[in-house]
Amino acid sequence: MSETVAIIGAGQIGYAAAYNFAFHGWDVRIHSRTRPAWELGENERFVPYTAGEAPTPHADVVLDTIAFDEGDVARYDPDAVGRLIAISSASVYCDDEGRTLDEAATNGFPKFDGPVTEKQSTVAPGPDTYSTRKVRMENKALDLFGKRATILRPCALFGKYSRHPREWWFVKRFLGGRTRIPLAFGGRSQFSTTSSFCLGSNAQKMAADGAGGVFNMADDPARTVAEIGKVLADWLGYQVEFHLMDGPPQGSVGRTPWSVPEPFVVSNAKADKAGFFCVASELLSSAQWLIDLNPADWRKAFPQLAAYPWDMFEYDAEDRFFASL
């Protein structure tokens, strides 16, 4: 009899996890308010589900991709769930001065001495921010399930069926024929990324191996913004000049979704040592998905990206910037 996995959420992580679990013969149930956007495979079934209202699933493994606070995991019965895998976030880390990603706009961007490991301090659990709630969720999962809890801390996620595809910042410019693209901070910004496919693959491997504890999930290498743009342009065959600006963005000019004043690089060494690798090779398949999709209304297709507090594609401002050089 096949082992069972209940995947909570039908976004990019849900898609990647469902594919990997089903490929390895698991009986996959995708619990979500709406039917997944992808075609379900032979071992996959959709279960209409609203968190907090529907009965919680019983399964060998529950992979919760949308748990944001302690109440989201407190409802699971440890006697009815063999292992809980909860998706957290690398945003939980704070530097030695207590600075975090959540509060970078007011308190300054965090500074770390090298890649961030799982031993780095985190924010205190509480109700105040996204990250404090994530820590509270992690603690509840570990309290309830002990060694049967697996906490994954990804970085800037990307992959098929994302509603927040940061790489669209480049791809849309390529498709629109932009030949000069400005990049703030000299294009050197590093903000660790995580392939949702690698995340789903590692979740399956960890479930099969019974790996518990807290693990970072970060692609290796941690590419700079300029490297991300060049990889995409070269693979897609676009001739583009990347203009490396000195210093921060000028308004929206040069401001990418990865543009940060200090490196935010997360170490995957603990996961690597345990055999759970993340590589940056999935970027191209994600870009191809975006090209094939090429939505007429990208704001509707990618609402999280559209919610950024600046105009992602203010081409007139870019043209004025180049004209002033």
C-alpha cells in the first residue's frame, strides 16, 4: 500500500511537491480552496479544503506550504499524522544588531558575516510581523511533533505556477525588446533564491528518510542580480546591455526584486551534508514557463509581484535615465 501525503496549498511549492511525491509512488492528496492550475497525475487527487474550517487531514506525511502562525499547525493531531513538514522562511533570521528583513526599511538592512546558517539568531516568536509569526509556527510544530517535525526555511522562491515570479522583472523586459537594463548597486546584490522544484524534491526525500529538524533551503550558488540577468539573457538569446549603476536605485530605475544593499546569502551546508541538495539550475525552466505563459495582464496573474510598492516596468523613467548619461 502506498504511503500517503497531504499537501496543503496548490501554489508553486504544492505543484513541485505533488510532482515529486507522485513520481516516487506516494498517494498524493492536494488540499486547497481551489483546484490546482496544473493537470493532476494518476497518483494525485484534489481535496477542497479551507484551513481552519475543514477537518485536518490524516496522512503519513502532511506538507503544509501555507502555515503562517502557530494556530495553523496546532490543529494537526500528532496521532493521525506521521510527519509534519512545514514551510517557514529564511526571513526569520536577524543579525547581531537585531536587524531583520521585515523591518529593513526602518531599522536598516541586516548585515551577516558570511552565509547564514541555522545557528544564526532568529526573531523572537510573536504576533508582530510575518517572521515573528513564522517562528511561532516553527516552535509549535516542534513542540507537537518533536523529531517528526521538519522545518524548511527557503529564500526567494521561484518556479512554475508562482504568483510571485521575480524573474519576470527580466523576462518581461526581454519580451518587450528592452536592450538596455539598469541595475542598482552595480548589479552585485545577492539575495539567495530557492527553486520550488528543489524544495519539493527535498521535502519528498526528507519524508522518505525521516529527516527531522530545521533546514535552510537555498540554491547554490547564490547568484548576483547581474548574473541572474545574464544567465536568462544568454539562454533566451537576447542581446542586452546591463548598465551597472553606482549605488542604490534612482526611484524605480535599477530596482529589481533582488536589489539589496547588503548580501543576504543563506547557507545550505546542513542540508547538503545530509544529502538534500539545492542547485540553481531550475531558473531556466521557470523562465520558459513565464515565456510560454506571457500573461496579457501580468498584475492579475502575479498579484504578489504587483503588490510591490514601486512600478516594476517604468520604462519612461529608464529612458530618461539613459538620456541623462
